[in-house]
Amino acid sequence: MRIRTNTTTMMTTNKAALVAATPLDRQLFLAQALAHGDALGKFSTEEADALYQNIAAIAHKLITMKTADLADESQLRTQVQNAFTLTSLGLEYGSQGNLDKAVRVLTRNRTVTFFQIGSTLTSPLLDRARNLLKKGTILPSLPGAPPGTSDIQIYNPAEQAFLEAVTKYQTTIRTSQVTIRDPVTSRNLSRVTDVEMVDRQLRCIENRWRYVRALPLDNVLKLTPPLSSFANPIEYLTLGLIVNLSLHRRIDFQLNAHTLADFNAIAYENGNILPPLRKRLLKWIADYLAEAKQPEAVQQYAVSYWDECLKLDSPKPMLL
């Protein structure tokens, strides 16, 4: 059986031609299972052709449902790739990542079954990413926000790129992170471990959303410069709270170069946060969120988020 890996010019929307024209990513578990079965002589020519015809049927349905312009070849190829991706994820999940078992179940089950499993695994991730892109803000929902007040996103540009990638069955990270700072080039969700990693990263951003919305934000609209001028507004907000708690023992978010310099002078030694201050600040946010009846997961994430902010060597929020 020949695994199709070479891209050809797509001259027709015929289902089989669409699949034949789309390269099968060798990182996909499906590609590895096909190669393994081929090496063992487990696939007949008829079985191989039937498999591709079945994936072609899945791709055709995706194209019909999700492609606005049937003349746009890139959109067509995207849906074919999604058919491969979701089928592969479902196959890996259904076989527990065992190639021998994958070969067996491929010949004994309908291909669409694996596609459905893959869709079930990923659909909640796409919904959560879209929800964060749409609703992951703290303004203008604040009381007293005047008409036209800019939304303040709880994610930074690198995390926005991640969320947008997830809605396309892709990811921009190789490990889950408290804050995404340096995303890699987007790639397809090729393995179940990618799905699990995306799930963890989405939880991080969701917990940050709950954390910041639990803070007393009544005076946020009065901050100068406004939060909307910062690429990472929640980090700025958090540093402002940390600095004011440390210097003035009060809840405030206003931050400027002078107060930040004062904080850095008393808080860091040889580039490291002083342990007693770190311990006191992390306890403060944990206690605050516990009193606000936030879930344990939100409390734990907020402590990790504050710890990350504190470990920045003499932190300087962007655009300050």
C-alpha cells in the first residue's frame, strides 16, 4: 500500500482526488499505523482503497458543511486535512496508541467511527477556545464603563495566536505553560498528547480569566496609562497589585516606573525575588481567592501566575 505524501495540483473537487492531492502528515498516528500495517502485509489493495474512499467521504461532508467557497483550494485542502487529523486522533485513542491494535481495528471498524471519536475529543477544545476569544475580557463589562470602552483581553498576543490555532485543529505550543510567551509555528494536532496539552493550556487561560475577574476591579478604568495600551494587561495589573501590596500594603493597581523601581530595589537580590517576600505575596493571593470562594484550581493557577511574575528578573511590564 502506498502512503500518499506528495502534493499534486488539485484540478477537481472529486472526493477521491481531494484526498489524493492532500499529503498525509507522517506525524499523524494514522500514517504510522498505515505504514506499520503495510510493512506487515496486513492491508490488501481493496482495503487500502476502501480506507481512502471512506476518508474522502468524510472530507466531502466537511467541505459541504464548512467551506464557504468551493473554488478556494486552500479551504478544500484544510477540510481534507481535518478529516485525516480527526480520523487519526480517533484511531490512536481507540487503539490506546498501539500500532498492532490500530491495524486490527482499522480493518474491523468503519472509518467514520474513528473520525467521530476524534471529533468528540476535539470539539470541546474548539468551543472553549472560541469562547475565550469572544468573552475572555474584563472590559467593558465593569460597572460604570462608558460606551465605547475598549475590551481588555485576559490573554496576550501569543495566547491569542494559540486560541486561534486551536479553532483550526492546530496548536502553537509544545508544552503547557503558565503564560505563553514564545509560541512556535502552528502545527496540526497530530497526537492525543497534543489534545491533552491543549486542554491543559486552555485551563490555564480559563483559570486566569476567573482569577482576574475575582479581583476588586472598580478603579481599573481610572488607571493611567489605560490597560488597553498594554500587550499583556493582566500581567501589568498583577504587577501593580504586587507592588502596591509590597510598598503600601494596600490593594491598588496603579503602577509607574518610579514605584516599580522602588519595588525592584527592595524585592530582588542578585536578580532573584527574596524568599520571605515571595512567600508572603503568594499566601496573600491564595488567601484572597479562598475567601472569594474561587475553586482550588483557580487558587493554584493564580499562585503559579504570581510566582511567574515575581520570578521575572526586575519585571518591566510592556509599554510602561
